[in-house]
Amino acid sequence: MEKIQRPRGTKDILPSEFRYWNHLTNLLEHIAACQSFKRIETPLIEQTALFNRTVGETSDIVLKEMFFVSHKEGESEEKEGSLALRPEGTAGVVRAYLEEGLSQEPQPLRLYSLGPMFRHNRPQKGRYREFHQFGIETIGEGDASADALTVLVGWQIFNALKLKKEFIVVINSIGCNICRPRYLQKLKNYLKEYLELFDEETKNRVSLNPLGFLDSKEEKYHSIVEAAPQSLDYLCDECKAHFQILLEYLDELSILYDLSPHLVRGLDYYNRTVFEIRSKDDKTGKNALLGGGRYDGLIETLGGPATPAVGFALGMERVIEEIKESKIPIKKPPLGEVFIIQLGERAKKRAIALISQIAQNGISVNSALSKDSFRSQLRTADKSGARLSIILGARELLDHSVILKDMKSGGQETIESDKLIEELKARLKIKEE
Ligand code: AMP
């Protein structure tokens, strides 16, 4: 029989990994809450048109990386249009903002979300086909202070993570619909000179989306990118002022940043500010941990009123890799602290009742009830990391008592059943709510 395997570019998150996920999720949610971001979650599937219109028909994500979802036979595509797994989160949040009437809420609206994204790219280290993003969006605020506060959330996250490597913010402005066309023309003219050096795919890319070329992570194009015209030189007065004041706010917040005049992002909806957080030794941003920017035109693109907005997305797998590499001590969750060992059929019944009672009291309890031998149950208790074992034999049933064994010291004593919960809480130092 052919072996069934997980799809390429996906990962199983194993029990041993969850302490990292929980650590990161708790930290992200705490920091988001401290700046008044509220959680929102949107479906994993959306109409393909949503991404075509927002992420952009000429972006790599839409051109090459979408996972399409087939409709059930007989269900017409005409009604709903084609469906796709979401490759990123902002488009769905903005769709929900319009569809659910969130524009009626006090603005700016601060939202965060956390969940899986799907991109059909070539799997490699740090690049998966299913991965998780934590994203924040501030909708209804055009002031540069919102950009600064968005960068601040990212900055606070990396400060709080206490990773070993040094991380920096890289930032640029790619202008707006008014000033960008002039820059794009300049860039196109510049890239024309190099056309014969490009392979077919890059030629195509350059003609469809010259800005996207600057996002090229290929070493061989590095010097061409480096010498390319810079958007900062073509900003209109308003975009220039916006960027300048943003940098002043970042100074005010003591956020260290590098101006990166060729930084662009792979999604079309950005205007003005774009930024990333990456490790200091990642010069091209190939393994950026967080990316974001301003997207003032996106809500209008989806049929809403002109509404400025700014946000970012952080790649959770990449951050977890860094947490592991940094060997940050993360507490194991208090699982299976108490192990029940039973000797005989009647004791087993009592053991089941005890499991229910202990768990109900908020204490994590474990057991291997199909095992009959005392030794093998004790061995399992030891291996599973239990701190205490409760031993139930025929005598204890008669006496209404249990034997409580400390797994570390090996010491044991008999305790009246009525006093057991109290004793467990005292030994495990569990405080009453
Ligand atoms: P983007 O949505 O492309 O702006 O990416 C934001 C962040 O998501 C990146 O900085 C990465 O940390 C993460 N990311 C993007 N694509 C992938 C992927 N294919 N696999 C893992 N993480 C990703």
C-alpha cells in the first residue's frame, strides 16, 4: 500500500513543540492587548477575486502561489466564484471590516489575528506551504503616528522575546499613486538596460511588476538592485513629510532602524511606508521575521470609502525557530503532575472516579489503566514526569485512603481519601482562585 504522508511544505506541530507555540502566542496576545488590539478571525477560504484585487494580479503570490479550492460537483462556480486558501491575512480582515459594518466602530480600529496561511511556493527552510502569521491592522488612521505605533508593536515583540541574535527594523517609503508612477518609469528605464542578462521569468516579472524585481532575493541580481533608482528620491511633498515625521517618531520611541532604499514588499496593496524586522546578518531579508506597511488604497479597492490603514504580519514558524536557537528557557506546562496507579478491578473503578475528581479540581492527572502490574504503572509514571503518584490497592479501598508517593524523593505516606485534594494542592503549590 502506498504510504500516506503529509503534503510537501507542511508541518506537524508535535506535543513537544507546543510550549514554544503557547509561549509565543501568549506573548503576542499580551502585547497586542496592551495596545488595545482586538482579535478578529476570518475564514481560511475566500473568493479568489479578493486576493487578485488586493494582493495584485501581477504579484508572485497571485501568479504562482495560490492554492485553489474546488467546488463540490454540481455547485455552480458562477454564484460564489472561484475559491482559494488565503495566502495572507489583511485582505480577509478588510473584507470583513466592510462586510460586517466594522466601519461603524470608533476609529481607528485596532485588530489582530493569528492563524494559518497557504502559499504554493518551493518549500525550503523557513518557507512553507502552510505557515502561521500573527498580524495587526490599524484601520482609519492616516497619520504617521499610526505607522510608528505599528512598528512599535513589532519592536516590543522582539524586545520581549529576548532572542540571542540582534534584530533590526528596515524601513522605506514607496510613495503613493501620485508620485510612484514617475518612479516606476525611471525604474523601468533603468531595468531595460539589463534585460539581456535576465532569464525569461525575470524578464516577465520586470515587465509586469518592476517594483517586484527589487524584492528579488537572488544573489546574481544583487548589484543591479543596489544601483537601481530609489523611490525616496521621487516622493511627492506629502509622502516625503509623512516619512520624515515617521522617522522622527521612531527616534522618539528609541526604535533602531536602517533606511533601506530598495525595500519593497511582495504584495501590491502597500503605499508609503514599508518595513521589515530581520536579523542583522540577513542582508537581503530572505528570512525576514515580520513585514508590513501602509495600505491606504485597499479599502477603496474593495468598494469601501477611502480609509487609510497600516499593519504587519509576523511569521510564527520563523520566530519559533529563533526561540529554539536562542535556547530561551520556557517552562513546561504542568501536565500529568499526578499519576494514578491501581491494583485490581475494584481499585480501577475507584481510580476512574478519582481521575474525575482530581481533574475537576484543576490538577492535571494521568494514568495507564490497562496496565495491571504495579511496577509497569510506576515506570510509566516516572517516564511521564509525574511529581506525585497515588497508589490504590485493596487495603486502601477498605480504609478509604490512598498512598501518596513523591516521585522525586521516593517517600510515601497514607492519606485519608477526604483529605487528598487538599494535600495535592498543598504539595503542588496550587493556589485557590
Ligand atoms: P508577507 O505576508 O509576505 O509580508 O510575510 C510576512 C512574514 O510572514 C514574513 O516576514 C515571514 O516571517 C512570514 N512568511 C511569509 N511567507 C512564508 C512562508 N512561505 N513560510 C513561512 N513563513 C512565511
